[in-house]
Amino acid sequence: MAHPTPRSTRAARPRPAGRTPRAERTRAAILHAAELAFAQEGYAATRLEDVAEAVGIRRASIVYHFRDKREIYDAVLADLLSGFEARLAEALAIEGCLLVRIEAGVGAWVDYLGQRPSLARLLLREVADAPSAGPSLLAEVKPIADLVKRFHDETRDDPLARRKPVDPVHLASAVVGTTVFFVAAMPRLVPSGAFDPLDPDTLARHRSEVLRITRRLLGVESHSCAAEEAR
């Protein structure tokens, strides 16, 4: 299977100055079509001709916005992960104790994958291709990892953290893995049409279950801050 060339070996392409609103709309449409194609077909099997056809432009027109397929792929990952980073930052910044803020972050993750399921499928493909695919995912995930580390460091004095140190790596692995599998893999493991992870009721039940698992990993019974601080 062919894999993307590592981004670190590629020179950045200068962007045309003064993009018109139409150009920006076309660029956004290319990213949307490419996101769906990469998630469905994988990097190697996705053709720029198919992306262009989905947008309603010629293949040659894509190079006005992106140098090549690799640049589109990097832009798709960046857009998906920066969108989640913004959601997570907002969730972790709410008022409340550590447990409430962690639950807000977990809920943000589940809700975001419900809205952008392509991210779950691309994560599975990136992990499977990791030995040869280059550093795309690692480069784009780093800001999120840094955000989680800062949050971890800032909440060391929370009663829950003092009572039971929270390992962010283990917690994040469990939460991320559970929902990625639920969204990207489960539909392939059940009869066609019998399971839709994006159905609002189904996703809500999954969200509740992931929050329950989170509390269990943290060793708590209740989602109440007052209950935790009284322990």
C-alpha cells in the first residue's frame, strides 16, 4: 500500500494572497469532499479526480488551493483535530471540580465524533499505517496532548486528584479508544443497517456509558463535586 510522504520532508507552499470568498468556499468544499473520501477509501485509494468530481471542479483546479494529495490530507487532519481541540479547551475551562471538568471533556469528545465521524475512521487508518505513514497524526495531536497536560498540571490540588492520582494517558486511551471503535468499527461488525452509532438516541446512550466508565476508572460513584470533596 502506498503511504503519504512524511510532512517533515516537504517544503511549505506559499499561499496566494487575498483569497476571494468564492475561492475560500471552493477550498472548504475540497476539504469536505476529501475528508469523506479519505475516511471511506483511505489515503492510497483516494483519487484527486474523485475529490474534484464531488466538488464539481476539474482536477487541475485543485492545485490552485493545494499542491498535492498529501497537502490536502494534512489539511483535513489539521481541520478535524483543531476543531476538537477548540471544543476540548472550552469544556475543560468550565467552572467546577476536576470530575465535572473531566466529564465535560469526555462529553465533548463523544459529541464531536458524533458530528465528525470521519475523525474516528481516519484515526483507525492512521494507527494501522503508522510504521510507514509519516508524522501527520502525531504532529496534529500534539496541541491536544499539550492541552491535556496543562489541565492535568493545573488540577493537581483538586480533592479527587489528591485522593486518587489521575493518569491522563490511561484515561484518555480508554475514552478515545472506546468511542473510535464505537463509531468507526461497530457498524462493520453488525448486519448492514442494523446499527447506526450516529443515531441521536444511540449516541446519547454511548455517551452515558462512557461517562460511567470514566467515573469507574477514576474510582468515584457520583458525578457530584460535593460528594467527592466530602470523602
